[in-house]
Amino acid sequence: MSAAVFWTAVASMVLLAASLIAWPLLRRAPAGGEAADDVRRAENVAAYRQQRLELEAAHGAGSLEAGAYAAALLELDRRLLADTSTPDAAATGSSNGRALLLATAIGVPLLALLLYRQFGAHGELELASMISGLSAPMAAAERREQLARLVPLLEAQVRRRDPEGGYRFLLARIDAAEGRHAAAAALFRELADLYPDDADMAAQAAQTLFLAEEGHLTPAVRALAERALAF
């Protein structure tokens, strides 16, 4: 099974689970004191749909790795179930329908996690969580500590599996920001070869290599710069 087929299957299962969860919520009609709960549930479902569209757009644009995309969908699914659950929610539908809903809501994330481990991709869950955490406000010392923990995980993931180059790109940016210009240049050159029509990759490779060469305009730096300007 290829990685693309695997992640497509996982994402499809997650979307199916979310649909089964959302469908009975959308069908419920407001009645008496339940009107406020119905409004809240409708707002949660609408927010879920919007966030899912944003994730799909990011994944389609190539800015979100398949593993992180599937992990984010799982988290959205979990939050939707938690936000829309009420003590009397199980009173609607048949017992078989409730059993299917519960089994799907619990089973799909569990199955996806098992598949992560089976295919050696469970490290992407931890990576996705750490990368997401970097966007939260924190002290400079704490951010440096988080980056120090993130770098070896990124390096391990790059060695393990990074067909789209997303992890290499993030690692290269961190290396460049930390002054590890030679390491950043090596990664950006790999990315420039992976995406030969991307002028920005060639430009960043040229810039970091120039810094790694201590400001000397070597033939390799010149070639990368000319390649970037050719677009």
C-alpha cells in the first residue's frame, strides 16, 4: 500500500465518522427547552465544517503533510463529538443507530492510530502536536526549549519518511534561524531538486549556501542564484 493511498483511506474513514456524527445532529428539530442546545450544536457543526475546509485547502496546497492532515481531522472529529454530546442525545434514533454511531466515533480514531503505528508513522502525531504548540504564546526560553526538542524529532522523521518535503522545509527554516547555515543549505538544495520549478526554494538554497560559505560567491551559490532568477 502506498503512503498516498494509506492516508487517503484514513482521511476518508475520519470524514465518514464525522458525517455519521453530524447527520443526526443536523436532523434534530428544536423543541422546547432544547432550542438553545440545538443552536449551540448547529454552531459547533458549522465551525467544524469551516475548519475542515481550511484543512482540506492547506493539504491541497501542499502546506500540510498527509500525516498531520489526518491527525488534524481526527482531532476535529473528537472535538465535534465532545462539543455536540448531551445527556439526552442518545434518545434520538434507534438503538442500532446509536451503537453504529458510537462504534464509528470510537473505532475510527482507534483504527487510524493503530494504522499509524503499523506503518511507522505514529511519530507524526507527536510532531503535529509539537508544531501546533509553537503557535501558542510563550516565553523566549520556553520556545527555545521546544525547538530543541522538535529538531531531533524532525531529523528522525526526515530520515524515516518525507516524500513531500514539508518536514525538511521546516527543519531548514529552523536551522537557518539558529545559524546552522550549512545544514539549512543542504536541506534547501534537496528541496530545490524536489521542486525544480519553485524559484523560492532555489533562492533560499542560494542564500543559506552563501552564508555557509562565509559570504563567498562560489560557483554553486551562483548557479542556484541564477536558477532562482530564471523564473
